Amino acid sequence: MIYITRRERFNAAHRLFLPEYTDEKNMEVFGKCSNPNWHGHNYHLFVTVKGNINPKTGFVVNLKDLSNIIKQYVIEIVDHKNINLDVPFMAGKLASTENLAIGIWEQLEKPVKGLGAELHKIKLFESENNFVEYLGTNA
């Protein structure tokens, strides 16, 4: 078993808030991230897959194919979008980095299996100081 990671980047806006809270309560709980006029991040997404090396190609997966899947199922959907309003797989969810990482996992798990590998980890940097790692529900 070997692991390989592909990095992609995207920019997106979001707001952390609960509609049942007042603006004051949202600001108390979520701070500046609850700005009613949104705020954005330059995200760095690391997708790690695992599997056995194909003896013919020497690859677990072709990284070009993995990149294309990430772009199709994630980047094209979230890049330069408002996560709260424009991203179908985040509908009805608090737009936290944690929930976004889980949503990305759910988008990629099946297509990665189609490449003959298994999704191992989603690592999502919201900023240089804050990131989330998600290893699926079986971790």
C-alpha cells in the first residue's frame, strides 16, 4: 500500500452563521467569520489516495487523472463561489472548513474508486495557520 497526494487551489467566500441566532449572537460565537457581507479564503486542498502500484505504469493513480477528477467534482464547483449560496453539496450545512472537507470527501470518494484507488485523506488549508484533515467515517 502506498499513498500519493495531489494539491489543488481555489478561492471562495463564506459566512459562518446560524440563522436562528441574532447577528450579535453569531458575532459572539463566530467572530469576524460571521461578517454579514461575507469573507473569503485562498484554500489549498490536498487529496491523498492510497492503493497498490500498478506494475505496468508504476503508479497508484495517474496524477493527471486525479487532478481532472478533483477539478471536475470540486474545484469547478467551489472556485470563486460563495460556499453558503452557490455550492450544492454544501446546501443546508454550516460553511465551516470542517464541513467543507467532509463535503469534498463525499464528492471525491466514488470517482477516486473509479481510478482503482481509495481516498485516504482530505487536507484543507483555509489559511496558513488553519487547516482541517478528514480521513472519512472509517478512520
